[in-house]
Amino acid sequence: MAARFAATGLAWLITSLRGYRTIRHGEVDAHRRWMLRSYLVTLSPAVFRLFLLVPALMQLASPLVMVPSLLVLSWGLPLLVYESGRSLRNLRTSFARARMV
């Protein structure tokens, strides 16, 4: 379980440092994206607590398996949703540009 907490801390550290690095280089749009990722990881304890309130999740497996899994999902799932949304938006924009040509 300590490895899951370490992974959460590492994810926060990486996203925050990338956000800091991009703003230092004057890349404001990239900074916004990295800081949004950092906020999503920062909110992972709240998301984890929400996951624990869903009784069906804890019945899927023993707590020894579910708690570490939910720790990673508490930041991995929001990041996955964010990145998927960004990809879909970029894909939609590229299709719109292609039609204009």
C-alpha cells in the first residue's frame, strides 16, 4: 500500500514540476494544462473518500485489494477522463480544420 501512496505523491510531483517548468519557459497554455493535471492529482484524497462511500466497490474484492486499487484510481481515473476529453476536442478541431480546406 505504501507504493500506491508513493505513486500518488510522484504523480503530483511530476505534474507540478512540469507546470512550473512550462511557466518558467513562458509556455502559458502548456502550464495551464499541467497545472490542471496537478489539481486533479491533488484532489485524489477527496475522490478516494468518495470511492469508499460506494458500497458496491468495496464488495468487488477484499479491502486489501480494493483500497490500494482505489488509491491509484482516485488520481488515474480523473487524469484519464481529462486526457480523453482533450484528445476528443483536438480530434474534433482537426476535423473542422480539414473541412475548411
